[in-house]
Amino acid sequence: MSDERGTEGPDERRIRKAARRSRGARSRVVVLFNFLLSGALVACLAVVAVVLWGRSEFEGPGPLTAATTVVIPKNTSLESIAGNLQREGVISNARIFEYGARVTKTAAKLKAGEYGFDPGVSMRGVLDKLASGESIMHSVTVPEGWTVRQVFDRVAGEEVLAGDMPPMPAEGSLRPDTYRVQRGMQRAELIRQMQEAQTELVQQIWAGRSKDVNLRDIGQFVTLASIVEKETGKPEERPLVASVFLNRLKKGMRLQSDPTIIYAVWGGAGKPPDEPIRQSHIRNDSPYNTYVAKGLPPGPIACPGRAALEAVANPAASKDVYFVADGDGGHVFASTLEDHNANVRRYREIEKQRNLPVPPTVGLDDQALAQ
């Protein structure tokens, strides 16, 4: 057998060597391609596994074992929120929470506030609650008839609120009501809301007043409503009390309202509970003391509520110019001095039987017409 390679020419040998090199190169490319493909497949599987794990962590039960609350301050970044939630034990992984917020496009929707979380709440549940703004609300109640100073003391002492108190506004300018607030709400903002609410309420009721209401302006309206507010706590009596004072104003009689004595002497702080009204207080020469000064005081003596405002805007139709305590938490009304004096004697007898001291003033003074 002959060896054909011996008869090959130089060109044929070069071609055969080149072919062998080409086959080797293709073999290495295939190996590399296979390696890269395998690596990519492994990487994809790893990514899928991580995503599935992250999704399970995001949507599955969280680590919280007991109900808790977390405060999210205003202007807090997503990273800070996530870190805070993890430190409080609400979520297990801050990074997953951040990714979940971005993927669900709720990162920019998270709202400040105080939030309550139940045991086992998932990260998705936490995220949904923060995005909805369903924070814990607290109540701040301002009773009817409080002075601005008393309201300020209440708001300043509310630990759920933040910030300094604003300058004190005019007496009677804050609306008595129950306000729902979030923890961290600024005190100045709550006072602003109270002012706006009272302004709106007063203007609304003043606009619907009876044409027979003989008051010069809206300032007098609020002033008289504040006196009515302080004179009786019984809703059904307010229109009658308002009628008495309006009738006295028409007749040029002094209003002789005990709450105006208290405001004249103690101002917005109110009368100390152990301090009686004395004769010296009744004679106090103050424009707020309606036993001395004629007409309405120069301004309100408290913050009137809706019922007192409506009573003044639409008073009862009566000719009464007197009322006195009935000994049972209410009042009896009279249109003549004779009837009023009889009511006063009856009241004094009731208090005497109860062994209670009778104050120097009981309702409206029984010598009003003589003045």
C-alpha cells in the first residue's frame, strides 16, 4: 500500500492543516458556548429562585408576634421607613420591602402617620396600609363654652400633637367640637382648623338669623351666644335664655349675667372651683361685667357652640326678661318682676331646705326694673 501523503504537494498539506485548526477552533467555540449557555441557565434559575423567595417573603406572613404601632414621620424616605419597620419587627427584610414598594409603584404613595399592625402581617399588607393612609386617629375634644385659653391649655397638653402653640386668637373664635388628629399633627395646624371651622359656622348661622334679632353685627352675635352658652347647659333652654337677653337689650336693661362677672374677674382662666362670687366681684367696674356695664360686653366670654349660636339667631318668641335657677339644674322664666321675685323666693327656700348657701346672685337680679 502506498502512502498518499508522500505525493501531496505543499498546498494540499497547508489546506489539510488549516482544516484541522478550523475543526479545533469550532470545537472550542462550541465548548465555550455550551459553558456560557449553561451558566446563563443556572443564573436564570438562580434569579427565578430569588424572585420566588422574595415574593414569598413579601406576600407571606411576617415576623410580628404581637400587635404594635409604628410612627412614620413626614418626609421620611422609603429606605428609612423600611429600616424602621424592620427594627420594630414588623417586616423581616428591609431590602425586599423596598423592592416590593418600587415594583408595585407605591413607593411615592406612602403616607406619614401612626399605624397599627396585627401579628403576622405581610409586607404587602404593611405596604398597602401605608399607601392607603389608614393611620390611627386620636380625638381632641373642645367642650362648648370653653374660653380660648382653656382650649389652648388642652391643645398644648395633648401628647399626640407636635410643635409650638401659635399666638392666641380672639376670644370666641375657636369652634367647640371633637377633632380627629394624627399623631404628630402640628398644634398650630389644629388651632387653624378650629378657627376656620368657627368662622364658617358663625357666618352660616348669622346669614340665616331671624329678622327680629336686634343685634348690630356678627361680633355682637357671637358675644351674646357666648353668654347664652355659659348660662345654661340644657339645650331646650337656650332659645328661651336668648329671648330673655334680647328682650332686655330692647328695653335698655342691664343683662346681669353671672358668667360675665366671672370673665370680668378671672378672664379666660375661669373661676377657681373653691372661689365664690362675692359682692366685690358683682361691683367690679369692668366692661365685661354686665351687672355694672350696660349692653353687651366688648367681646365674647367663651367659645359658643352651634346650639347657642342657633338659639341667638332664632330665639324663642317670648316676653320674658327674667330667669332664675329652679333648683333642679334648669331655670324658670318670668315676664314680670312680681313673678320673678316669687320664683327667686321659691329657689331660696329650696336651697335653704338643702342646707346650701345661696349665692349673692341667682339668675337675673330681682331689682332690675328699679335700675
